[in-house]
Amino acid sequence: MKFNPCVSKGRCTEDGTHCKGCGRSHREIAETKQVVMQVVKFAHKMGYENIEDFADFIGKTVLKKLQATL
């Protein structure tokens, strides 16, 4: 399955089982939002001032771990 990010707020739909804008299931979208919010809450809890560095680190680390499992 290929990941398709949301394309825009105006094209997102909530009816049916999948968004007509990005094609992802509403369940996948909801779970992705939960993961992102957990990372955001963690960054706030830690009080990071350099949030760009933290976000960059998280992205690179996740990518490395995903590539290692392929």
C-alpha cells in the first residue's frame, strides 16, 4: 500500500469509509493523527525549545528504522 498524505482541507471528506481527497481510510487517518499527537504531547512535556530539531530527529529515526525492516 502506498501512503498518500492529505491534499487539502477543502478536499477531505468524512462520509463513507475512505477520504475522497487522499484515498486513505478514515481509520488510518485517525490512527495517524493519534501517533502525531503523541509525539507533539511528548515534545511539550519535555519542554523542547528546538522543536524543529526534535521533529527532524524523529523523522530521520523513524525512516532509518523502517528501512532496516525492509
